[in-house]
Amino acid sequence: MSDDYLKGASADMAKGMEQLKRDLVSVRTGRATPALIEHLQVEVASYGSSMQMKELGGITAPDPRLLIVNPWDKGTIKDIERAIAVSGLGFNPQSDGQIVRIPIPALTGERRQQLVKVVKQHAEEAKVRVRGVRREYKELLEAAEKDGELTEDQLKRALEKLQTETDTFVKLVDEVCGRKEKEILDV
């Protein structure tokens, strides 16, 4: 019985790790990659809705310092430019009416330090998610014990396993973010 709860907790913590990895892909390291902007939300006035950049056109990186967005609907170009400009990524998009070019500036030392702070913020958010999963499943296990589904000893063992799993995921968050910080700081 408690194994089902632990499997669920592990799966939910793994989902938190996947979210962290998606978040870190959008933190740039000086090299152009479509992942930098593909998840940006674009308010499309003509559609009256918000869409992800990747839903509005093709995104390519023809060289390490340039991204190109080729929108399927040319009427969304101004919306795409605005979304990139206000994204906080430090990009200055340029359009010729057909495509949007996004030159990727070289990272300064100051900007690298800002990006490291962003990575640390993502790491802390991931740890909060993992600990939230632990709290949720701890409450479920305690309720199962109260309902007579688990004995006190089973509860104690399950809570120890849950804490071990939590510690493992927190350590994994630190490792993933440490690699990303190193990647950012490498010149």
C-alpha cells in the first residue's frame, strides 16, 4: 500500500525535474538555440489570445549568434517582436515584414552573473516543488495510517523512504543547476 504512495511521489518529483530542465533550456548561454524563445508567450491581438512562439512560426538558428522566426501568419510579426522585446532576455528583434531576426549578443560578465541568479531561482522553485510533493504524500500516508490502512511501523518506514527520495531529488536539482551555472560562466 505505502509503495503505491511512494511510486506516486517519485513520479511527481520526476515531473518537477522535467519542468526544471525545460526552464533551464530557456536560460541562454551565449549560443543561439530555438529553445531560448520557443516557449515565450505571445499576445496575438488579431487572434485575441496568447500563444507560444513555437505555435506561431518556425524558429531556426542559422548560426551561433542569430535566431530567425518565420511566422506562418505575417500579421503576427509585430506581436512576435513585442513579445521578444519585453521578455527580459535582452534581445533586440528586427523584422523585414517577412521574418524576424534576433541577433544574440555576447554575454558580458555582469549578464552571466544575472543568469546564474536566474538559474538559482529556478533551482529553488524546483526544490519547493519537490518538498511540496513530499508534504502532500506525507499527509496522504498519515491519513492512510489514521484510517487503518497502514500500521505505525509501516508509516514510519514509508516516511523514511519518502524523505530519502526527496533528498535524492534535491541533490539532483543541485547537480543539474550546478552544470548549468558552469556552462553559463564558461567563456
